[in-house]
Amino acid sequence: MKSLLLFFLFASGLASLKANSNTMKALCYGPGLYGNKTASGLKLTPTLVGVAHKSLPLGKRIKLQYCHKEIILPIIDRGPYATSAQLDVTEAAVKALGFKNCADFGVRTLLVELQP
């Protein structure tokens, strides 16, 4: 099973996350999309804490760190699709990292670590 996970991580370009942290570009999403369902079936709301990634399994938890703040949150959706960023972070998660809103967050580079 462990070798299957390592293959998945390598195939998805995330092999460096298996043991250590890695950096990823992230965007904020939510405003304008509230009320829509995520790929995991949850309704996107201003209070939903989660992240979208193109290939990590839905429900997998990751730790995001920016400066001295960190949060652990689940993969709840697929994306991002609009840019070269690797993550879409919900507005509630952005606020938990200390930003006022999505506009304040912009595009950030976050430290990302897969959780067991």
C-alpha cells in the first residue's frame, strides 16, 4: 500500500511531499461561487475550510503554513483551473491564515505538508 501511495505522489508531481514540506502557489476561491457544490459534495459557503487540488484524493488532509500561522484542512474540491497555481484555498481558510479576505490573499506561496 505504501508503494502505491508513493507512486501516486510521484505520478502527480508531489513526490517531495511524501516526507517533507514543499512550497506551492495558492489562490483563494469562494466569493462568487458560494452555494455551488464542491467535488466532495459539500456546499461552498463563507465558513467552509478546505482546499482544492487537481489530483490529491478528496478528504486527504494537508497542512498549510504561511509565516508563523498554520492550518490543517481537507482536500474538498478539484482545481485550480484558471492559473499556474497548484492550490485553491477557501476564503475561510485564508482568514484562518491571517488574511482579511481573498483580495488580501492574492497569490501566495505556501508551505504544504501531507498529513498521515
